[in-house]
Amino acid sequence: MNHGPAFRWRKSSFSSSGAECVEVASAGRGAVRDSKNPDGPTIRTDLHALVCAAKAGRFDH
């Protein structure tokens, strides 16, 4: 699902090595998508809360 010009997608600087990554966009609440599938599904989320959870290790296995 392409969200058109309302979303300005940004990719991590670490993705230049060809690594798999996600992209984020700030438009209202925010969104996340898989960089390998830019026309695929997106997750609308509070980006600040997502970053805080990642930094706290809540997504570690």
C-alpha cells in the first residue's frame, strides 16, 4: 500500500551496506515499513514509543 506524498520515508544510514532494514515516516502519528517491500503493508504507530521500547530492549529475543 503506497501512501504517496503524505509520507516521507527515511531509511537507516546502516542500510547502505545492503542489510535488511525498516523505513520510518513521520506524518501525523508515524509509520514503519519493510524496505524490501515498499508497496507492502505499513504499521501506523507512535514512533517515539517505538524507539523507546527498542532502546529498552523490549524486542530482544
